[in-house]
Amino acid sequence: MSRMGITAALFLLLNWWIPGAMAAVTFVSPAPNTWVARSNYLIVKLNNPEITAVKIDVNGLPGDLMQVSSPEYRKAFQDILIVQPVWDRGRNNVVLEAYAGKERLEVAQAAFYYAPKGEQATIPPEYAANVFHTPDHEQRCAGCHNMEPTPTQLLSTQEKENPCAGCHRKILDAKYIHGPAGTYSCTYCHKENAKPKYAVLKRDAALCNECHEEKAAEFKKKKYVHGPVAGGMCEVCHDPHGSPYYAQLKAPINELCLSCHESIKKAPHVVRTTTGQGHPVSGFKDPSAPKTGREMSCISCHNPHGNDVRYFFQNNAEDRMQLCQMCHNK
């Protein structure tokens, strides 16, 4: 399997070729010199009916030759090619070679920057945010996709009826799905009248607390609140769409905690045992929550949002020995 993957989604474009016009290959999305936060799609318009195959290289790693000339392909998809890339973090230099048989007709190049959420402070200033829902892009896609949905269609909870699902369904290929995302209630957060279109007008706690008022009230009652929670930075830890990890976390619990609390890795944690190691924080069933079957982790002892005692102990007791007795009750 190539870097770009052997499967390619190919979309119909109306008026894809005007005789006599041989425009160069166009990188539609991401647009050249833009940054993206997800490895979703690379969309290319070929602009030349003589092209029979395409090869895409990323950062010098060659991809497979993809055939785009069969009658079935031409009839159904014409000259729009969509592949799912696997971007490297940072700059991605993309080279597309277009062929007619064995003859190379054209070489097109573009650079994109990939910065997953949490890493966007690294984006160089010469890269602008990629915006897909522009009039030009939507016009290209309108042959197959409903680009002007009604409010009723946007609120449909049925995948086959919701206009967002056709392109964005992969966001929900996760074990733990955020409720509104799972019911295709996209416009709860993404607004059609925003600029750019479908942008999120609020972020983090300002948006999350519109639904999670009970959590906001709970946090206000705590004497000690975890820093990201106090700062209203919900998205530092939680993915608003879905995740393979419990509570839609962006990484496994311990990996997520230790990404900030790096010093915990460098010394035995809490106590030094006879082996010279600290108290285990993984590798065992969590005795504090036997009914869940979960593995021991940082949240076995610490509430990740806050509590009324320092270090956010789960049992909310000042005496550390009382915390130990949650599991060690003999």
C-alpha cells in the first residue's frame, strides 16, 4: 500500500473540461501553502482529458501509479481525484506526476503544513489556515454533494440524509463519540452563517458549557481546579468529535497526563518500593474501580478536573493514608 493509500474517493465535477482549454493540475484542498489539523483528504483537479494515470509523492516517498482513465471512471468521476493522505508533522512537499500512458505530461508541486491540534503554535507564518467551504470549492462539488442544504437537512440525524455525513463521516470512526457528533448535530457547533462558512464561533469552555452546564457548576464548587479546566481549555484533553480513548481523550490517560507532567517519569512516584520503583500507575486492574474493569492509571488516584484537596485526590481526603486505603484496606 502506498503512502497515499490504494483507495481513492473520486467525485463528479460538472463542466470538467472545456475543449481547447488545458489548464494545469489544480490542488483544490488543501490549497498550496496552507496548514491543516487533520489528514483528511487531498483533492486534486486534473484539468486534462489526456491524463490516464497519476502518481503522488510526499516528502520524497513515492506513491503507486493510480489509473484514472477507465470508461467507468470517466463517466462517474471525470477529473476530480480525492485521496486520503498520511501527512508528516510539519511541512509536506507534494509532487504530482500526471501521465498519458507511459508519457509524463505534467509535474505539479505544492507544500502543505500538518499541525494536529495542540501543535499549532509551531505553524510558520507563511502558511494560512486551509478553508474548504468557499464558493469556488462548493461549486466544484455541487454535482455530487448538496452544498446548499436547508436548515431541516442540516439537522437531520440520519446519515443518508445529513449533508455533512458524505464527506465528514470518517471523523466518527472512533470508539467514543461525542453525543452531538454521533447524531450529526453538526450545526450545534458549526454555523452556516459563520465566516468562513461552518466555522465554530466559540471554542473550549465557552462552547462546551452551553450544553455541559452541570460540569461548569461542579468545577466552580471545587477548591482546587486543574489548570486546563480553570483556563476553560476543554479541547486540550478532549476531542469534540470522537476518539479511540475513554471520554474522547486525545491520547491514552497516562500518556495525556505525562505530556504535561513530565517530571513524574523521572523519579519513583509517591513511594519507593523494595524494587526501587515507585507506585505502579499502569499494568494492573484498577482496584479502586473494580466494576469498570479499567486499568490502573493516573485517574485511579487523581480527579483530572479538580477536587477540594491538593493533588485532586479521588476520595477528597486530606490524609494521604486515607487515599491509600481505597485499595490497601488491610
